[in-house]
Amino acid sequence: MIRQFRHAIAIMGATATGKSELAIRLAETYGGEVISMDSRQVYRGLDIGTGKISPEDQRRVPHHLIDVLDPHEVCTAGSHLRRAVAARDEIAARGRLVIYAGGTGLYFRVLFRGLIDTNIADEELDGVRQSLADTPTEELFGELQLVDPERASELSPRDRVRIQRAVEIYRCTGQTYSDHVKHRHRNPEFDGLKIVLSMPRDRLRERIRERTRELYEAGWVEEVRRLLAAGVTINAPAMDSLGYDLIAGAIERGEDPGATFDDVVMLTQQYAKRQETFFRSESDAVWFDMTDAQTMTKIDGLVRACLGL
């Protein structure tokens, strides 16, 4: 029996699977607004490389949590959750359907299950944080792989903020980040339908290569040049975004930034694999193969049934 709800739809999936397009379609069909669950589209100026939807599409359907931070600001899962809940309340007050869409698994995890409560004293955390300040990211990631391989498998080896957070939690509590996650309860903030978009692995890898080529041709390198010229440093939180760091590094070294293409494709494919692994932990999500010609009809039927239409 299909459970009915009138709260929200969550559209998840790996990069390049068509999440934004589906969100817009459902929003237009069922009177909804979209809350972005993307950790990079929050940044102003990062448009091309993040696959940010166009201003025209944003005029078609209201979108929230896009372009809300400057590149030097840090966006945490907690701060994003607070913004998402505020946006949800505004949308619901207008009688509109809430649609969460994006590929940042951690943002969905805290939406579904809440933030972890580590009960670490500020003084203790500050001490550990200071002791790690000069530790290279590669070394921190190696430590995380040893103590919490499950969390390490979910992260990019270059994701300094989340790697260090997981190491801090382990050093302060003696328990891994993954253990803390397993012991938290379901978050009452979400009650809705979970959809995961997917593709056969070979087709997804091919699509990522095609999409990355489109981003370079659309002016991704020039976008990074503009950010650097505007004073955004390569160490800014926003520049840790997939591909931006490689392109910026090549520019600063005086190398051909276009030569980063193959590395960016490879890293994006690896990231997509981690995304799929992450979303498989959502056992109550419904998966759809985007190469199936009947998928859109199936999604429409499921949404209508869940909304009681």
C-alpha cells in the first residue's frame, strides 16, 4: 500500500543523472518550489562548474538556497539544515509542495536523520582543532581511513573540512563519526517520498564525460579566472569544489587549465560512485533508471499516488 503524504519529495542521485530537470518538471506539474541540496550551488559566482540551473529556469520555478554565500564563507551541514527548514516552512505556508533536490548526501542525511550530538566541550574541541591545524589533508585522510573507513569512503581525499571534522570527533569521543551517525534517531523534519535517480555505470561514466566537456566549452576555465581575479583564493572554501581546485591550481602555476579535463572527469566519476553508495543507505528510497523510457511515467504515477491525487 502506498503511503500518502503532503509534505515533501526528495530527489537524490549521482551527478549528471537529471535531478534538477526532474525537480523543475514536478514543481511545475504539482505546484512546488525547489530547495537545493547541493553544497556548491550555495556559492555566488560558481555557476558553470557546479551545473547551476539558469536564471530562466529559476524564474520558471522558485529555487531556494542557491547563491546564498560568498566563496570565502563555510557552509556546514548544520547551517544548511537550518536554512532548508526555514525555506520549507515558507514554502509550506504558501500551500506549495516542497521539493528537495541535489546530490550532497550529507545534507540529505541530516535532513532525514538529524544532526549528530557528540557532546564535545568547546575547550576540548578547540584544543584538538589547534593540534590538527598544520597537519596535511593527506595525512588526516590516512588517519580517517584507519579509524573510520566507512566515513572515509564517503569523502573526497581533498575534502579538508569534513575529513578533519570526522577525525576531531574520533579524537574527542573515542567513537567514530559513523558510530555516532548510526545511533541518532529519525529526524521529524522530513516526511515524504524519497526518489533516487540512477543510470547503468557505463552510461553514467559516459554522461559525466559528455557533461564535463559541455562545462569546459561553456566557459568553466574563464569562470575560474574571474573568481581568482576577484580575489577568491585557491584556499577559499568554495574553491574546494570538484574541478575548481584543479583548474585554479593549473592557472596559478601557469599551466594549461584545459589539460585538467581528464583528471576532472576521473574525479567526478569517482565522486558519482561514492554518491550512489551513500544513497543506497536510504532503504526506503525508490530508485529509477533514467535510461528507461518509461521512467518519467512511473515517477508521475508514484508522485500522484503519494499525494493522493
